[in-house]
Amino acid sequence: MGDIFYVTTPIYYVNAEPHIGTAYTTVAADVIARYQRLKGREVFFLTGTDEHGQKVALAAAERNESPQAWVDRVVAHYRDAWDLLDISNDDFIRTTQNRHTRVAQEFIQKLQESGDVYLSSYEGWYCVHDESFLLSSQLADGQCPECRRPVDWVKEENYFFRLSRYADRVLAHIEENPDFVQPEGRRNEVVSFIKAGLADQSISRTSFTWGIPLPFDQRHVMYVWFDALLNYISAIDYGTDPARFERTWPADWHLVGKEILRFHAVIWPAMLMAAGLPLPRHVFAHGWLTVEGRKMSKSLGNVVKPSELVSEYGVDAYRYYFMREFSFGVDGNFSRRTMTRRYNDELANDLGNLESRVQTMVDKYRAGRAPEPRTPGAEENTLAEKAAETFASFEAKMERLAFNDALSDVWEFIHAVNRYVDVSAPWALARDEAKAADLDRVLYNSCEGLRQIALMVAPFMPRAMGEMWRRLGLGELADARIPADAAWGGMPAGAECVRGQALFPRLQE
């Protein structure tokens, strides 16, 4: 099973427009998808929106709109944001779509018939904002431990999923597959949570109607989290197209925020076990982003939208900063000061200036044509070895989602290419006709350095690296593949190199 590389974001709850936190997960998933395509894999990249639940119904009512009209309007903001950020998702699932409703009803019917769903009543705490049931022991000063909002005492008839029946199996899977839940600290939290004891999970509501009706009891609608988790299989035609489902499932990576890890690492595996389906290969929970040291909130007025930053820095710099500045598994703090510094120091100075001066010299000294490589000397051999080492380290880190470490390695290579140009001094070689072959060698290897950089950075900055690739006379970067194109010396002699505007014009600090 699973011939296709399958990566997902969580489906985003449509209570508000996307911000840098939701975009953080989506950009990371896009980087994974683009990297795997670069490796020649067939990829299915899924994102989407979670559109049912009490919170959505309340939000729509406050605006005197129908829930469907409200979600349609908010979903448009998500689609626009992902287009703005060059997100290359293959599908966008909505839980209000018929294809999802059909799968959700079929799935819960299967569990009901197998005895894993039963009718009882729920009495306890409920957080409307997070759509989550809570034990008294989980509350923090009487509030939801995640969003720190007041909780409601709820008493109603519900259907329950026999989560407790699968506790031992889920725990065994996590312990036998240590890379199933990542990073390690989050895995330990999940293990402790399971060992503390799992209660059966309420999976229906009767106090509102905005949801998917249960096929065996129309008085109830599905609990929003049970409904939402099924998007990962409804989007790949579970129950409708077995061949497609077999080729795509299980997911290689579910990317989630740490606040929803338990749903994905405990409830979701149990649901799949109950249905006799394989579990996803990896669930990765990343940290939260704060803004200037403070949690984002409407009340503080510090919610940052991607469009604001893209208008200031450009889309490639946006994508680069969020993957470079933070370790993907821990919390991070966004500030414009650090974003501007990274832009100027790393994009404008290190990379942009390197590209500009190499292209300028090829244009000036060789009429815009990449010269012959000539016989390499010690400096060229050192640079080629550095490129091979960088690629090996880069790939290893990309496979474990260490994006910032992978980019750090690439920037060490960028520094090495810059040093190579400085030490080789092609401008000095150009003054001596007897050193024409030496100049060819230096300019060729400088271009080759740029080619190597473009390959590695492409998943992070597809637009800028695509332009750099074209300026090197290499055609479309989408046609490149690694490891084949990563071999040193792939720059074709005679390629038409084109000078252009600065890829990253320096910003005022």
C-alpha cells in the first residue's frame, strides 16, 4: 500500500481567517511535497477546512448568516492565502462536501455495526472554542487548558466510540514504532496520556444541528472532531475507489499543531484500528508561534496575516523565514526585526549578491555564455566535495523535517561558494589573457555552485529559485530531479546566462 507519497495539513477550523500560525503548517507541508516531487516521487498533498460544529453555528448566527454561507466566505480567504504563498496542494477538502459526508457516514456506520459505537449520555465539561470534551482534572483554574477560555457543563445523550478498547493497541504501536509520533517530547506526552487511562469518546451531539447526521440516528450529528479526522481518507476516495485508496493510504506525514496532537495520535489511530485500516506512518506536532513574545489574539490586536508580510518581504522571503528561523518541533517567536535581518543578511547579501556578481561576470567576460569547465584545481575539488557533503546532509535533515538545519547547511555552502569567488578573483584573471582558461574554470564552477544552491533551496523558495535556474539557461526547475541533477558538473557549457534584477533587493532596517 501507499505507492504515492501522501502529506497532509490539519484541516483548518473556519472560525477566523488564516494567520501566520495556520500558514506555518501549510508552508511546511508544501516544502515536504515539493522536496519529494524533486526526488521524483508521485505526491498527494492535502489541505482543507473543517466546517461543522457548534462554534461555527454560533459564529454564523452572530452574523445573521446561515452556517453554509459563513463557511463559504471564510474558506475563500484560505484558498486566497494558499495561492498567495505558492502552496502546491493537490486537493482542498471541505467537510461540507458530499464526498466527505458520504465517507463519514459510511465509516461511522461500519463502527456501529461492529459494536464499537454505543448510545449513552455525556455529562461533563465542554470547551466550545476548541470543540473538546474535558475532564475536571484537565482544567486549568477552571478553564480550558489550551485556549484558557471558560468551559460549559454539558449533559446530553451522545453516541460513544469505544476508545478504551483500543488503548493498549495504540500504546503498543507507539512504543514499537518510536518515529510514529514526533518529536520525541510530544511522543512522551502521548504515551503518558494513554497510560493515565482512556475513557470512551463522545462522537455525537444533539444540542445543535450543524453537522453530519448519523446514518443510524438522524437526531444526532457527528462530533466535529470525529467528522474532521475522516477528511484524510474521504479525500482519497475511501469506499469509492479502492485502487486509488490503496495507492495513497497510509499517509506518510500528518502535520499538526501540538494542541491537536492527541486527536491525531490517540483517537485517530484507534478509529483506524476499529475500521481495520493501516495507521499513518508519522504524526508530527510542531510548536506555536508567538508575535513579539506574545500569543496572537484578536483582543491584543497582534494577529499577523500572511498577506501583510508578503507585501513587505515577498513570498519567497516569507517562506524562507518561517522555515529558517524556527526549529519545526518547538515554539517560535516571530518579529519583523528578525525577519528583516535574515532577509538582508542571508537573502540579499549572501545569496542575492552571489547570484548577481556571478551573472555579471559571465555577462561581462564571456558574453553571457557559461564557459567550458576546464581541468579542476584544488579549490574546485574542495568546492565539489563540499557540495556533495551538503547534499547528503541536506537530504538526511529534510527526511526528518529539520528544515532550519537543512537550510543552515545550504547557507554554509553558499558561504563556501562566496569564498571560492573571492579567493579565485575572476576579475583579476580577466585582466590577463594568458589566464583565459583559469577564468573559464572559475566562472564555470561559480555557475555550478549557483545551480547546486537552486536545487536545494527550490522547495523553500520555488519562485526565486525557478528564476535563478532560468537565468542560468537551464530551463524549468520543475523538470530537475535529485539525486541525478545533484551531481557536480551538471552545468552545461555554452548555456545562455541572463542577468536580471536583484532577486532580493535590500530592505531598509
